[in-house]
Amino acid sequence: MTTPDHQPPPPDASHPESRDRIYRSSAGIAGGVVLLAIIGWLGIDALVSGHGRTPWLTLAALILLVPLVSAFTLRPAVFANEERLRVRNPFRVIVVPWSAIATLRSGYSNEVVTTDGAKYQLWSIPVSLRSRKRAAKRQARGAAADSGGRVSPATASPAPARAQADQAMDDLRELAEAHPGTEGAQGAVSVRWAYEVMGPALAGAVVLVILLAVG
């Protein structure tokens, strides 16, 4: 499930800036919190009660796993305003001005395709085929009601007809269509690697391999 959010307005009202719409996966965040809680519980227990090399192996495993789990569950987000799309994926941050976007594509994953042909997956807006099927059923029931068919109150649903991920992509497409010619939406695509995630994970992996190798 992907949920949009909005940041509070900027403090300086004399220089208004476009507020970001933020899209994150609530299911991914919930799963990440649960996984981190399990890892923390098992890790602390091993650190406290372990013997020999066990505490050191556990510490190395924690240094490896915590950044990776956080990167794939808590970190992903998409930030959109009137100037650009900023995609925060597990290991990269991609900033794409609206003028540099060729299309926003939905299939088995949601992607932004730039004018130079590069493709970047939107990790925080995952495609749910189950949600699409539920949305299709709601649309079918709505069409039956509009055409005079009888729909029971038990099956009628006030929920939106579009899956949340598809609705988020519709919102982004509207922004892409509305702002490609504005002055702030010009520029080149920038990609930054998330060394703050990759560094600790790599260090944990190296220490873990060394400890396992020396036996």
C-alpha cells in the first residue's frame, strides 16, 4: 500500500517553495519495523548470552543486516513537486526534472523513463496485482450499478476504483504533464549513490567473512 503525504509549508512565506508530495509504501515500512525488531531481539540476545566468537559474529551480522533491511523497507520514497521528481531507492537517489521525463510507466513495476532512455524503478510505489484485481472488481460493480444493475449493499464499496499504486502513478503523470515547461523544471538528471547505506553494509560483510574465514 502506497500512501501520499505532504510536508508542512516552508517557514519563509515571502519566498514560497513548492511542497513535496511524498509517496511511501506503508506495507514496506510495517514489514521493515517488524524485521528490525526481530533482528534486534535476536542480536541483543546473542550479544548478551553468546560465548566465544558468537558476539563478534552477531555484531558483524547486525552491521550488515540492519542497513540492508532499512534500505529496502524504510528508506524508499518518492518526492514530487512542481519542479522535479526525486526518487529515493535502496542504494541510489535519483533527481529527475519534469522536463527530463519521457514517461512514467506501470507494468509489473512502476518506472520513470527519462528522455535519454534511462529507466529507474520506483521502489516505494510497488505494484500489487491483488489490489488491481480488487479495483477491477469495484469498477465492474460500479459499472453494473450505473447501467441499472442491482448491487447489494454488502458488496457495494465506497473505496476508490483505482489501486493505490496506480492512483499514485496517475498523480505523478498529472504533475509531469502540467510542469515540463516551467523554469524550475529544467535541467539534467542526477544520480547519487547512498554510501551511507552501502558503507556500513559492506563493512559488516567484510568483517563477517573474515571472522568466518579464520574459524
